[in-house]
Amino acid sequence: MASSRMPVPPERHLPALLDDLHAHWPEALSSGQCVLEVGLSGGVDSVVLLQALSRCATGHGIALRAVHVHHGLSPHADDWAGFCSDLCRELSVPLRIERVSVVRSGGQSLEAEARRARYAAYRNGGSRIVALAHHADDLAETVLLAALRGGGAHGLAAMPAWRVHDGLTVWRPLLGWRRNELESMARQQGWSWITDESNADPRYRRNALRHAVLPHLARYWPDYPRQLARTAQRAADEACVLDDCLDAVLAQHLRVPHILPVAVLASRPPAWQRLLLVRWLGRFGIVVSPGWLASVCPDWFEPSVRRESRLAGYVLLAGQGELRLLPDVPEPTMCHDWMLAEGEHAWPGWHGRLRVWRETGRGLVLPDGIIMQVRPGQAAETIRHAVGRKALKKCWQEAGISDWQRRRWPRLWLGDILVAVPGVAQDHALSARPGQTGWCFAWEGPA
């Protein structure tokens, strides 16, 4: 919004910022009765943002609130929460303090997990829009870190001024301002702020870049943040056009959101394969690494391939000419007795539902109201066949059911007899003959 703003003397910083906010006030915040929540860490940038917004929010008819995320990672965390409480009391701004637990998991860095916890806390407040105090130097660091990770257009454009994602709108009104300008403004106004000691810790990549690399860069390119901001904007434009192209292809071929035919990928060059797969997975909030992509493309795109991979709470299954993305639910461990009846049946620990109906010439001939049992899988399973017994492994293969799905698929027992695996196999001796009415079963697992 202000990347082309001309420098102003320190005594004019606050009036210039207020003019900037008024001139670029988002239309989404002009409808009246809107609630805007400010992410308040207590650092100088978030203090400046709260002070500035508290001076212009009333004129735009919005209710201003603040949220402080208490990560519990610093021995000073309680003091920071107290500082934010005092500041908001002074400004008559309601404050919400969210305590979160940050645990490193799934190979993610502590920085990434803390960021994830913050955004989850922002969503908990019920406000549609949150204002964050990222500035031009933050944007420059994000662009460089994305480039060092090998990021493409989306990575370089990862800090837009306005973004709607997963029900939350993020507004970053300070991206046109340098860190030193915000500090100068705060000193000029006599505002206090806290300093997070972790911001000086070179073990964090952003800090290493900020303190060890960027000062050298600034010697030769003093205005590098604004130059990198132009790079980010160009990348955002290119990413938008690319997404439109990818979405058009997906819209043409996706019958249901979580199933992607591999023919869509196999018929295209490698670059298209990678981009389409990333775009499709991104719809579910899944971000994959270049290494993972290299392991999948193009080996998974043969119709005969059967593979599985776990991704951020999902499992990606390849088989029968399609990629299927399902919630990675745990395997069932409990058996449950149930009375045979038409309708839908579900049991605790089983992630899905069993559909039961009657039909002539199909299914199993069983007495009404008989007590059956649903059980998880066992080793070396077989079921009665026309001649002898048939291994369930062969039935699974013929039905195209993956190993992951098999472990979550119910087996229906009558006493000590396995009588049906819904949609896969059934006991031959109990099968309905022409003219007989049988009980039919279909399993609808997680989707």
C-alpha cells in the first residue's frame, strides 16, 4: 500500500501513517459494525499499529480489539501479557489473551509451530479480520527466506497486504514502512514497548538473516526492502494468473474435491504435474516440500501404481488410476454387537458408516433382527467361497482397496463366521439366490 511513499521527517511519521491508513482503508472495513482485532505482541511494530488504529478506527465506524498470544516460550511471557493489558487499558481497547502450547512436531521448526499456534489463536476470537504489524523489513526477510528455500511465485508472495484464508482475513497495513521508521515514531511519541530476547538468537534463520546478512546487503542496496517488495508484488501477480490456469484444469477434471485422476497429471509435462499437484493439495491446507514432490512425480502417475503417503493430517492414496486424499484417521480396535436392520449404522472408533438395505437376488439371506458383530481386520483372513475358501487379500486386490483402507474397513461376523466385508466379499453359502431377498451392505469410510 505504501511501498512508493516518500520519506518524511521523524516528527511527521505519525501524521503520515494516519494519512496512509485513511487513504488505503480497506473497503471490507467500511461497512459499519465491523470488528477489527489487532495482533499485539508488545513489540514496537505492534504497539505502533495499535496506537495508530486506535486513533482512526472510530472515524471508520469499526470496533477495535486486540489479541495477545501467550506462547509460554520465554521466562518473560507473563510480563509481556501484563504490558499488553496495561496498554490496552490505557487506550480503552478490549484485549483477549490466548495461551497456546508450542510443540515441535512433524519436522517443523519451532518458529513454524509458533506461527501455526498464533494463527489458530486469531481464528478463535470470532473476528473476521485481524491486523498484523508486519513491515517492509519483515517482507524483505520473507522474500529472501522463500528464495533460499527454493520457493516459487507463491513463496515469494507469501506476505500480501490483504489475504483471506480458511475463514480469516489478515490485513498488514505497515508493509510500506521500515522498521527504523516505526521505532523513530514510537520514540517521538514517547511510547513504550517490550523487546523479545529471542529476536537476537542467531539459531533462528530469520534472525541470522536479519543480523548477519542484511546489514551487508544494505551497504550496496540501501533500499532493498522496497525493491524486494516489488519482487513480491510481481510474484503475487504471476501466482494469481498461474492459479487461475491450474484451477481451470482442476475444475474440468475433478468429480469430487478429494479425488484427482492421475490421467490429468500423466498427460502433462513434469512442471505441470508438480504445479497441479501442489495446487490441488493446497486446497486442503497441505504444503509439501520439493523433496516430497520429487519422490512422487512422475512415479505415482501410472494407473497400476499403489502407494500411500501421510501429509499433515491426511493420507494420500494412489491406485486404480487416481489420487485419493483422505483424513488420516486411526485404525479401529473395538468390536461392536449390533442388530441387523435397514438404515445407517455407526460405532465409536469407526470412522465411517455402514449402509444396510434389502434387495431381491442380492446380498445375504439372514433373519430379521439377528445380532451381528463388526470387527477390525485380522491376519490371514479368508471367507467361504463357491469352492473352499478365498483369501481376503485377493478380494481386496480385485476391489482395488488400498492397504490403508483395508485396515479401517469393517468385517461383519455372525458368531464365529465371517459373513461379509461390505462391498468387497460375502459368504457364498448365505448368498441370496434368484428370487430370494437378501441383506446388502455398503461401507462409506472417511472422505
